[in-house]
Amino acid sequence: MFDNLTDRLQDTFRDLTGRGSLDEKNIDDAMRQIRLALLDADVNYKIVKEYIAAVRAECLGEKVIRGVKPGEMTKKVVHDHLVKLMGEANVPLDLDGAPASIMMVGLHGSGKTTTTAKLGMHLKSLGKRPLLVAADLYRPAAIDQLEALARDIELPVFANRDTKNIVEVANTARAEARKNGNDVLIFDTAGRLQIAEDLVQELVMAKRILQPNEILLVADAALGQEAVSVASHFDEALGLTGIVLTKLDGDARGGAALSMRQVTGKPIKLIGIGEKMDDLQSFHPDRMADRILGMGDVVSLVENIQQQIDEKDAKKLEEKMLKNKFDFEDFLSQLRQLRKLGGFSSILDYLPGGRNLMKGMDFDESMLTHVEAIIQSMTQKERATPPLLNNANRRHRIAKGSGRPVIEVQQLIKRFEMMRGMMSQFGKMSQYM
């Protein structure tokens, strides 16, 4: 996410750190580098111009310069103005009502239908009982897709393939929600390859009938300024309440995220950060600014861990670790939890300086796959009783079953025993603390 922009901004701050003092020339040199980095990230030209002017003016303030390291001072000013640019604070979804209604809009290819399902899963994790509604009445494939996604995440869907009447769909869906205790309706509305008059009229009519709490535009971050232009057109026609910016995990340069709020006046409420169904997060401008500047986002990491890991399982695992009963079955479970969080590199991306740490490491995510294959080639008894693996025949059988070299199996067992020993020592120490 924003890798190139982050690298270039960090280079700028490093250049300034080497300067003994900060004068107008140093500031102007830094502003030139930051301006080029933002433009290359596809941030709107007018916004870049206004942003640089504001940052420069604050950096030139005598009160800020005194007693502060040049690089750190500039980073703080850049950070504060990035937060302002993106909206300053998280804007939560309006979920008042019985049930509340959310209208999802967007062009084909933006990920609208997938995001509808992801939003349902996101709300479910917050204790809500969403009902997904297939409201793209002219494209049967959209209904099929929504139903398939909902099955995978065990969410209910309302669909009526026998009508093209949005009034009938809306009224029946509301009745269904009240009957089954669903407190949020999420309408997956019609999309098009481009904004056309017939699409606009259809959505305007849907808005009038649905009277939604939220009208969320699903916009593809990879489109850069085109995504901002699409948002402006949709807002003019419908009066958007917010943006869901998708595909921020890909090669998106970041321009849409940094320009959207300022150009449209509408907040980014949610962001898509991956292909998995739980890769949808609330958008926090301050956390995003931290990540752009390589300062990490520990708060979001903790929130992700809390969502993915069952508290009872975590407590049970802690007890096994302290009693030296941690086995390969537990280890396999932890590997799978790590995958749910996006893998090792994804976790490092949330930590301050994590990207720089990754550059200095010879780490391949496929190693986790190899470890998982080795453990899965063990019998249940071997996983639960690691000392059995001291037998050479067992190690050779596991190597053959996993398709990995015997030396790799031996290294895994050795590292596991070292780790288990450290856990045991910690458990003994904790008794006297």
C-alpha cells in the first residue's frame, strides 16, 4: 500500500535529518521532492499545490523550527496535513433505523457486489444481523455472484428473479428483514461500464424508494484520479454519504485516497485491503497517514488480531505454552491464524519501520506453506507427541509425504523444540513474578 510514495517521503526526511538546521532553502528542496512524490502518486494537481503551500508555511514558522530536528519536524507537519487532507477523523456508518438501509453503487469492475458481501461480513463481526439484497434487477449474473459470496460467509440474501420492480423488491426485503430480525439491509444496486443517463435515472428512483441511511460508492483505487471523477459524478446525481475505496492492497499509487475527500467533500468510510472476505476496514485518516509515512498502524493490527483470534482459544493456548504442552497441532493452528492476518509481510507492514525490516530480511512467504505441508504430513499422534519425531524413519516418511527435504524437516523440529524450551522457561519464571 503506497510503497513508492512511502519510500520517497522517507528519503526526503532522511535528507533533512543530515542538515544541522532548517532554513528556507532546505524547506523548499524538501517541498519540491514531496510535491513530485505526490504527483507521481496521482494526487490531484490542485490539491498538491494547496497542500505543499500549507506545509511550507507551517515549516517556515519560527516556533516550529527551534530545537526540533529538521527531518522529524517536517515529518510531523507533513503527517498532520495528510490527516487534514483525508478528513481528520473516522466517519462511522449511520445504522439508525429498524432496519437501517445501505445502498451500494458503483461501476462494473469496481468490486461493488463483492464489497456488498464484505460489508455484510464486516457488520456481522460488529454484532449486526445484515440481510444482503440483490437489487441489480437486470443482470442475473450479479444475483448469482451475490448468492455465491453470501453462501461462503453464511449470510442471508434476499433475491426475486421474477420481477424488475424495485418497489416490490424493497418492500418484500424489508418485510423479510423484520420477520427474521435483520437490522441492516444492504442493497447491491445496478452497475454499468460507465456512467450513463439510464443508470443515473435508475439509481435516483432506487434512492427515492429505498430512502437509505447510507449511499456508498464503491470506487477502485487503482483508477487514481478517474475514481475521484467517478465519485464526483455519482455524488452530483445521488448525494453520496461516503466512499468505499477498494483494491488498496494492489498497485494503487494512493492518489484516490489522498484526493477523494478534498475533491468530493465526501468521507472515505471503508477501505478494501485484500481479496479475502474479511479484508474490509473502517477508514481512519490518522492511521492511514501513519502508514504512508512508514510509522506503522499498530491499532489496526490489534483490531485485526482481536477479530481473527477467539479469546477462549488464545487463553487455552497460553496455558499449554506455560505448561510446556505446546505441540505441533497448536503450531499449525497459529500458522493458519497468521495466514488469516495476511501473512508475515502483512503484519510487518503494520509495524513502524516494518517495510524497511522486510527489505533486510531473506524471507519468503512460501516458507509458511512448506512448514504447513510438513506438519500436515505428521500423524495426529506425532503432532501431539513431538518426541516421537526423534525417530529417523518417521522424519523420512514426513519428508516424503510433504515433498520437502529431510534436512528441512529436521530443522523445523529443532526450531520447534528450541521455541518450546523457551516457552517452558518463561512459564517457570512467571510462577515467581
